[in-house]
Amino acid sequence: MKNILPLILCILFSSCSFFLKKLGGIKNPKMETFHSINEYSKTLTIDSTSIVFAKDSAAFFKINRMFAGSPEIIIFSGSKRYIPYKNDTSTCNASVDNVLKSLCQVNGNGIKTKKVFEFDSLFSCFVDPNQSLKSFAPANYDYVVLINYAKFADGINKTHIIPWNKIIKADSLSCRAKYIFVNMDYLKSWGIKESSLPRFKVKTTS
């Protein structure tokens, strides 16, 4: 856990600007449980039946590297093929609203990527106490959208996750989509000490 702070800072502040993140209300992480996250997620209008968690700290790092931002989305086709929604050089997630609104057309966006995301490799990192994936078969959907979030970034969740979820719940798509919320908080079940968690000290000026 020694190098956890630089990695998490890089991930959290990769989208748009430090200033927006400072205003976004990022707090020092705390140890959480499945129950505490399920309860918190209600404030974001997220149903617990759509939430999965990182199964351990190693899985946490692997998931974070794939998302490379928070909150962020990853899109797969029903055949488990990764579909980029933005160029590899872009770190800002400002276009997610429009992507969610026009998800059925995302496969024809013409965006190329050098990133290689393996569906099964990512899903092997999840633990599913809410049984969100119990009867999930990707072939039953045209698109599978994963959305990450963390309780310690509550302010950003309110300005991003809630609006995104409002679009999702409008259910105005002509295609079949499965949405999975990936929680990225630090869990007591991992067996790590709270003293090893990162502490954020974000400054908007040097």
C-alpha cells in the first residue's frame, strides 16, 4: 500500500482540472462495508442491485488502472468487445452525458483506441454481495456500461453520478443496455489497516 497515494491522486485528478476536484468535495477515504456503501448509494439514486465492489486491494488497483479516472465509464458490446467513447489522449469525461443519451449509436462513433480492455479480466476483479450479476448474461444486451464511483468523492458524485443516473433511468434507448456501478471505496473485508489509506491534501494554487 506504500505507493497508493500517488496512484489515486493521479486517477482522481485526471479528469478536467484540480480546481473542479477541489470544489467537488473530495474527502479522506474511510474504511467502508458493503452495507455502508449500499446506504450511501441511495443518496445518489443508485439501486444496490446494480452495485459491485473490488474484491480486494489488488483488484482495486487493476480496476482503477482500467478506468483511469473517477467517475468514469467503460463500455463493452454484448459480445464483450471494448468500445471507446473518447480518444485515448482525452482525460475529461465531460461528454458522458451525451454518450449515455445516444448510447445506441456509440458503436459507430469511429473512435479508434490502442487500449485493450478484457471483459472477463475486469469482471474477475468484482465481488458481488448484492447479486447484481447473478443472472447477468452479456449476450442479452447490446451494451454493457460500467460506471465507477467512490463515497469519498461525494461532491463529484452529486454533480456527475446523479445526472448520469437520471439519464439512465429515463430509459429512452431503443437498444438493450446493462448498467453496472463499480464502487471504489476501501473495504473492511480486504483486511487492510485504516492507517494505510491515502490522505488527500489538494491545493488549487502552488
